Amino acid sequence: MEQCKRIFQAFGRRKNVDPKNLLVSRFRRNLNIFDLIGIGMGGSLGIGVYIVISYVIKHQAGPSAVLSVIIAGVAAVLSAGPSAVLSVIIAGVAAVLSGFCYSEFTTRLPQAGSSYVFVYASLGELSAFVIGWSMILENIVLAAVTAKAWGQYFDGLLNGTIHSYTRDHLQWTGDEFLTDCPDILPCCILFITSLLFVCNAKASTLLSFILTTMNGLVIICIICVGIFHVRHENWTDPPGFFPFGLTGIIAGAGTLFCIFTGIDSICSSSEETREPIKTVPRAIITSNILTFVLILCVTLAVTLSYPWYNLQDSIAIPTAYQDKGVNGSFYVFAIGGLLGLTAALISSIHGIPRLLFSMKMDRLLYPCCLLNPDTGGVFKLTVFPLLIACLLSMFVTLNMLIQMLALGSLISYTCVAVCVLHVRYQPIHVGLFQEYEDLNEDKYFQSTELVYPSFFTRNSKNNNGLSKTFIAKNEIEFFNRLSKDPKNQLIMPDKPRDSTYHKMDSVINDTPSGSQSSLFQIPPGVAIEPSNATSMTSSIALIVFIIATTVFSFIVTFASNSLFTGSWWATACFLISVITLIVTTIVIVKQPQNQTSLLFKTPYVPFVPLLVIFINMLMMSSLSYKAWLRFSVWLFLGLIVYFIYGIRHSTEIEIDDQEVVLYEITDQERTPIK
């Protein structure tokens, strides 16, 4: 019984974070904001423009894929026809909002490992292992998809010579899952690209930025050429703008979401970045917005200029413009595809060793990866992940690999949003925080809308006593005058008088702090700092919100026809889930938040994280059951690794054992001697 209790306690043990060591890097800090943007946009644009967009347009959303991109960009296109435009919008919205959550945690915990580290410090060890293991699969599949597409583009420039030769000599019976012959080119490009990381992380990121810039020029050409060949009939002719309906739009958004995995690659480079507190949030937001805009414009240009149902499964965009009679477009756009896919391959491989390194340092995985602290390059090659990527790219079809994408990213990004809500409503602070130089600073009062129930001022006539005075928000000028007098210093609750405060410009300076925003002000007399009781209330409300979101997502995805026909059970489940979502949101809003000043704040908490959770879970429910089945198999293998090795060798178990020993010694010392 005691053993089972310790196992369950191990599931929830959190990573001990020492704020004094968070800015102490184990690597050389030699990356700047351009390097990070190259990593983020390189991975997103390459796989998005030249692989995923055409797949979503043809198989999932059609022209309405534009909406899918918007959904995935704010919170990702395959089964919607022209409505792929809508899929782009959905995916873009989800990714942009998720970027704010990632930015906050990156400033809290600027370490390699990204979402794995965030979840470990907030939710616990088992959740962190699941997130880390799923992101390993996501990066492996992403590398395999990119390498396979790179081989197709390169072979296309040679008129299919390599594939024809291989098929003639090594052909077998292929199916939906397996190719009809092995692809040699993806293995070659994976091996060559991985050698780049042996040398230096700075060299690989610089190359990624150069390739991304050149690819960006080609993408602008794709957009401009498409504008001159717009035909509205491509949206209006049968089967119309919504050939796959609402389900296709959401499914397209879910697939498109994988193109925004550059966020994770940027966060994984925090320990190698100069001034990560400032640079990483700016790189995340910049790369997200630029990627969203470019992907949306490409989707509009392609779906308006070419019949979406005639797109090819491979080398889609160059072939489409060649069919339109644009001379030389095939070779120009195919070369641009090689540039973009090379940058995407660098980005996908970049995150694998850093994630493995972080999990290895926590002893949740066997030491399978070593990094060179001086250069950031791979010292011992991550053989196992790249071997899996080579096998997948060699034997599995491209469409099947694309279906395996996105799920790991959606789960990871959803957990980060949950972490933001969790740490904001608990009394204990996690990671780094910001303090101000002086309490009378104009910027401090202008950028917050806090209504404090009371302040304590030192009485100049009676040095031994304190007079309590309530001061309203409109009396801030009086505060400033009062605080300038040394004898009348303001003493704020839970704020030490002698603290040293430091200013730092952030990407977003004015961010309301959720419950204390002007929309929902806490009345006087109500606590503005969370307690264990309020933290428990917000946690329960969040769990209920997630359950209600799950029910809502399944009703919209799998029972939409019953809902539209007025089926009583579908309507009842839909209304109950909607009411539950509204009620739980109100309950969370009314709970006090942790008032520790952060270096970067996710704006409008809890609304932004809750919206991220809602959109991401809606997209996850739209993914095929085959994707969930394959992910479950990978997760099962990961849990075996965790229970055999990780749970017994975790660095946190040593800390727990030390605490137990100290507790026993203390009890023995307190035992009276007879």
C-alpha cells in the first residue's frame, strides 16, 4: 500500500526550480532574434506552403481551408475544399494565442525543453513525460515528412528519374500506408542535415535564416502570380466553397496546426539565446504573425487561381502554376520548395536533441543524447530518433505521415495553456518574476488597472502606529505625492518595503491581469491574492471546463447532423455543454490571481488560455481515429520506458528522499529520552 502511495505521489511531483540558476546557461549564448525567427519561420513556412496546404485543400477543406488557417493560427488544411481558407484562419488564431502562453512561460523558465519543462514545473512529472514523449514523436514525424517532400521536389526537378529507377529495380506492392518502393533521397538529406548540427548550432540557425529569407521571396512570387490568375469560379462552381462542410474546416485546421511548431523550436533554444527574456517572446510573436499572414495569402492565391480538386498530391504548387501556363514557374517554385524544406528540416531536427537533453538531465530517459555545451552542437548524434525518421520517410507514404502530424503539437500547446491558468491562480509563484524600481513610477500605475482594497501609510505624527486608509483608483496622484516623502512611504500588502525593483520593456507593455482587468473588477474587501481554497476552486472549474469542451467538440464533430435535424439528445448535450462552459468561465474569472509582477504576461487571462484550450480540443476531436491509434501506441511505449526507468531514476526522487530523511531525523530529535 505504501509503495502504491509513493508511485501516485511520483506522478504529481514537480520540478524544483531555483530562480537564481534559471539564467545560468549550460550552453554558449550566441543566438539573436534573427536566428530564432529563422528557426521558427523556417520550419513553419517550408512544411506549410509546400506540403500541408495542398493536402488540406484537396483532401480536407477545399477553399474553406482559409478559415482553418485562421483558426489554427490563433489557437492549422486536408478535408475542406475551397473552404481551406477558413481552416487557415482557425489554425492561425489558435497558434497566435498559444504563442502568448508560450511567451509567458519562456520568461518564467528560460530553459531548453520548452513545453516539457513548463509542464514539469506546473502540473507534475507524469504529465511532463507524456508531453515530452509526444513532442519527440512530433519532431520525428515532422523531420520524416519534410525529408520525404524534399526528395519529391528534388526528383521532380530531374523529371522523376530517381523514383522511376528505384521502382523498376526495387518495386513491391504498396498500399495506403506503405510506398511501392523505398525512397533513398530522404535518408540522404536527413543524414547530411544532421551532420550540420555536429559543427555548431549558430551555423545551422544562420543557414536557416538565410534559406528562410530566400524562401520568403519565392513565396511572395507565388502570391503575386496567383493574384494575376484569380477566377472566382474556383470558389463558386460546384461543389462550392464548403465541399466537406464544417467538419472538413475543423479537420483542416487541426492538420494545419502542425505548421506552427516553430514556437517549440524557438523556446527550446532559450539557453542558447542572448537576452532570452526579451528576445524569445519577440521571436515567437513575430514568427507566428508573419507565418500566419504568408500562409493565409498563399492559400487564398492557390484556391482562387487553380481548381482545388486538380491539385497533385506531391509538388502541388509548382505543378499547378505550370498547368496555368506560367513559363518557368515549375523550376522557380520547385527550387524555392527545396530552400524552404531544407530550412524546415533544420528546424525539426533542431528541437530533438534539446528536448532529449532536458529529459536526460532530469533522468526520465536513458542518456541517449549529449550536447556540446560550448557550441550547442550534437556531440553524440541522436541516432535513435533520426533512425526512426529515416525508416518512416523511406517506407511510409507522404499522406499517411501528414495524418500523423499535429496531434502531439495540439496536446502540448493545450497543456501549456492549462499551465498558465494553473500558475496564475495558485499562491506559489513559479520561475522568474519582475519587480519595479519605485512604487510611484508612472508607467506602473498606467499599465495596470488594479483596485487595491486598502493601503497602509506610515503616520508621520506617530512613528509607532499605522493608520489604515482606503484610497480609490482616481487618487493615484495623491499616492505619488505621498510616496515621495520618506516619512510617508506606501506599504502595499504582500510587497516588501525594501525590495529592489527592475524595469524591463516587454513586447506587450499593457496587459490586463485577468480578474483584475477593467472588465471584471474585484470589489473592495475581497482578497486579491489566491489562497489554497481559491486555487482549488479554479482547478476544479478548469477540469469541468475541459470536460465540457470535450463533450461540445464530439457533438460538433460526430453528431452535427443529429444536432441540425433537432435530435433531442444532441441538442440537450450541446446546450448543457455550452451552459457549463459559460458558468465555469465565470467561476474562474471571479477567482483572485497571483499578483506577482511577471516579465511577460499572457493578456486577458483567463480568456486567452481558455480560448486556446477550447479551439485546440475542437481540432483534436476532428483528427482521424487512425492518428489517435498510432499516437496511443507511441504513448504506450513511452509509459513503459517511464515505469521501467524514469520513475525510479528521476532527479526529483532524490529530493523527495532527502526530505523524508530530514523529517525522520527531526522526529527522532523531538522524541524525549527516558
